[in-house]
Amino acid sequence: MVEIRGGIELPARREDVTLETADGLTLVGELALPETREPVATLVTLHPLPTAGGFMDSHVLRKAAARLPALADLAVLRFNTRGTTSPRGTSEGEFGDGVHEREDLAAAMAFVTERGLPAPWLVGWSFGTEVALKWGREHPSEGIILLSPPLRRTSADEVRAWAGDERRITALVPEFDDFLRPDEAREKFASAPNVEVVGVEGAKHLWVGENYTRTVLDEIVQRVNPAAAPLPSEWDGPVSAT
């Protein structure tokens, strides 16, 4: 048995992919699928702020792709938004401050449709939550999970527009977040009372530490595929290191 932590990567079918935007850009990404089964749902991930070091390999998203296809039968799509670089490569274009990334999300959702991937959920982290809240209503999905939402680029009207939406929307808010803490988050999401705000004790904006990574991944799986929750902490099988 191997403890699942850090850079441990569990078996999956991994494929480098490209997304084509309506405004003519090519974005680079990766799709991770369960190794021997079809996925029961799909995570479309949106990374933190690229001008502050965010990219498709930001650690929570990388660990979701490394673990959840094997542990929870989930497909995980990661990609670099426009102008963002990671070891996978650089997506064309320039940072759009959450506005032009509308086209990036649309390209990702078109890819999900083209590939016939099931039950998409948007999972945004920090800046990625802004993209999800601004533009996610334009696309069919099962729900949205917001990690450390700063609500800096999301207007009050954009939050209010989600009121009454039938999709499940959850905001995981660190107790010691740098931008928005749980009590303030509850106030700002009050105009959309269907948004579930979950405060995470002891956590900070970047979810540093294995305990917080596990908390985030468990919270995601509890909503997307509850039959697979809680996630195990050990794996009896082959692994690799990222």
C-alpha cells in the first residue's frame, strides 16, 4: 500500500489535447480519464491567475488530475487559458482579465461536447472562479465548485444572476483567505442564496498542505460522485511521481 500524497500520480489514460477558440487561438491542455472504465462525470478546471503564477498545473488541479480518475471515476480536463505557460506548453493569445477568457471556457465546453464527456462540472480556483461566475451560465453543466473565490472581477450583478439557478453551486472558502473569508463570502453571495458557502477551518487561499488538498478533493467528490466519497488515503497498485 502506498500513501496518496504530494506528487503521487495514480493510473489513468492521459492525453495531451488542444482547444480551439472562436477568436482563433489554440489552447494547450490535458485530459485524464479512468484507466479501464468510462467516467461518470467530468471536471472542467479553471486555474488561478496566470499573472500571479497560476496555470493548469497549479497544485490542486494537478492533484485532481493525478488522483480522481482512479479514485472517483472522473474525467479531468485541465488547460492553460490564453497567454498562459506551463510544462505542457503555452496557449496562444494574451491574458484577458477574465473577459476574453469567455472564449476559452466556451472552447473547453465545446471539447467536452465533441468528445461526449459526461456530466460536466466547472471547478474554478481563484481567478478561475471569476471566469466560471462570469460565463458559466452560458453553458450546460451539472454544477460549479468555486475554490477560494476572490470576487474581485465578478460584479454584484453577475453573482445575483445565479440566483435560482438549478445547478448545484458550492464555494469552498478558506478561513484565512487573502481576499475573501467565509463571513464576507456569505454576505456577498447572499443575493444568490442557492450558492452553498463552506468555510474551511485553518485553510489559506492556496490550499497548501496535504490535509487541505484532501479536503478540497473530498468536497469535490462528495458533490460530483458521492458514491466514491470519502476518498482513500492509500493505494494498492502501481503509481508514478509527477
